[in-house]
Amino acid sequence: MEGRLSRMKTKRILVLTLSFGSGHVQAARAVERELKRQLPFAEVRVLDALAGCRLPFRAGYVWPYWAMLRYAPILWDRFFQRRVARMDRQTAPGWAFRLGCPQVFKTIADFKPDAIVATEVAAGEMAAMAKREGLTTARITSVITDYEAEPVWVKPEVDAYAVADAHVRDQLCAWGETEERIVICGIPTDLPFHTQHEEQTTRARYAIYDEAPIVLIMGGGWGPTRMNEVAARLCVYGQPLHVIAVTGNDGRAQRRLSRLRQAPPVSLRVLNWTDDIPALMQAAAVLVTKPGGLTTAEAAMCALPVVMFDAIPGPEQRNAERLTASGAGVLMNGPRPAAAAALTLLRDPKLRRRMSANAKRQARPDAAQRIARLAVGETQPAQDTVRRMTA
């Protein structure tokens, strides 16, 4: 299959995303690297539409979203549910994307991609707009990186959908998409998550020289999250424990965590952005996190039990429910119960091993590979894919 791909005429591929949280961008990078691996002579670019968008677009489209999540999540829940109930086909008017993200349309016109991969819903909207307006004839593949979708994803200009599971496939079909264009691939994870990292080397890198367990806390890269409250509860545990909190680009969380006091036998290490997440996940005993789709997929690759909290209404809530149903994670109502659940897991090795085994069964190590094939039109028929994934 890879030999066939490397000889294909597809030479230019644009992977389009929006940095609403780090998951969409990380998924885009995973697909990019896999495309480059399979198509060494192709030109593959990743474009984050928010990186070069205009200030009015950021103020009118991006900031209200973050404000609702941080200060009024119930309002966001109602907004999202209403959008689904109304069968909305856009998250913003076309003119807002055209005026607010001109670099996207300019890149599509200048780069002339043979294929476009969209890893975020607005990215799919803009790719479809460009095709509808005659800027491109590229094959469009939409990659849904959660276990929940919405009607906005469904576009006649999209040639294929890579989805996480049968639930998302069924949603798209209920909203008018044909099953033949939907392939269940899983959520793409990057190559370092497929590589075995030596635990003692990872511990030494963070000056951990004993055998005390590591609890990894993550907040989704951009927040908002109350991970500082989780860390505060863990810091008074009173038993040997190493807490590593990764704040990503959430400066507010980093400042709050840096003010926490810890004393032996508990240590606290605060990291901002790091590429060491695969090694940390493999070394950790428990992950405490918001249930982003990509984070849960990465944890499954590392067979890591997950305690989830502060789920964003909509897709993250569904992600958490799915992981809980699989026995690989637990969803708690707030940071204090999340910390208590993590400590319970530390005290129960048998439960951790059972959850680890359940997590491993959820892993989809070939997701990025299959999405790369789908992006250039090489994949199995949808029915064959469904049978394989549910076998």
C-alpha cells in the first residue's frame, strides 16, 4: 500500500486546522508526519487558520467561545445543543471567514493543493467554501477528532470523513451524509506515542530517582481548567508522590500552579509546552485531565488510566462518557473529586492494571496511517472498515 501511495500523482497536500485547544493542531501534525512518511516526494503543509487571522475575527469568533467556556459553560452547552437541534450548517457566516481568515483562501489559491485535510469543524467549512467558490478542486477529507460531531461537519464538497467510532458515523448519516464516504479510523496520534520510552530515563530527566508514582495533570493546552486545584489536593497527600502538571499555553494555570507549596514526600513539577508527553504518559501511573479527544486517544496508546474533570459540554462530555463506559477512565464532577479519584487509583494497583488493560483495547495505532491513505483516495470500502473496527 505505501509503495502505491509513494507513486501517486498527489504532490501538494494542505492540512488545515484551527488552534481551539492543542488537540486539533496535534492531530494535524500527526497526519502531516504520516503523509510525509508515506509520500516522501509530496509537499505537505499545515496551516492554522487562527495563527494569521484578523483581530475582528478573533474578537468576534474566538474570544466569545473562550469566555463562555471559562465563565459560563452552561451557556456554551445551551448554545451547542441549540446549534445541533437547529441543524445549523455553519458556525459563522461565510463572509466572516472570508474577511477574517484571508490567508486560508490565499494559501489555497496559491498552493493549489491536490488534497485538503481538515481537522477542525471551521477548517472543514473554509475548505468547502473554497471548493464551492472555485478556488480549488482538491479532494477534501474531514477528520473529526472527538467521539461526538455536529451537523456543521456535513458538506457536499467533502469527499471523505475520517471518524473516531460508529457513533460519529451514525450521527453524520442521520444528518444526511452517505455511509460510503465515512471511514472509521480512530483519532490520529503522533509517532512518539507508538514508541516505547524507557521509564527510568524519563524519571531521571525530571530528577525523579525513587519509585514513587507519577501523577500527570493536563489541561488541554489552552485551558480553561482548574488543574491547580487538583494539584493542591495531591500536594497534601502525605505519601511519596510526584505530580507533573503540563499547562501548555495556559499562562493563567501556570501562574496559579507556580504559587502552590509542596513539601516532601510530594514533589510538584510545572511544565508549559513540552514535546515529552508520550514519555510522561508512559511513565505515569494516572492521568488527570480534561477529556479532549486527542488526549484520551494518546492515553489509550500508552495504556494509561484516566481521571477526567471539567469536560467541555458537547464533544468532551461524550469523550468522557465513552472512556468511562470502556472501563479505561472515570469522570468526576470537579477538581477535588478528581484528585480524590486519582489517589484512590494509586492505592489500588489491581484497579489500575484493569483500567490500563481496558485503555490498551481502545488504542488505534493505525489511525494516522489510515487517514493519510484516505486523504489521497486510497482506503477500504466503508463496510469493510466497519467490520474490521468492530470485530
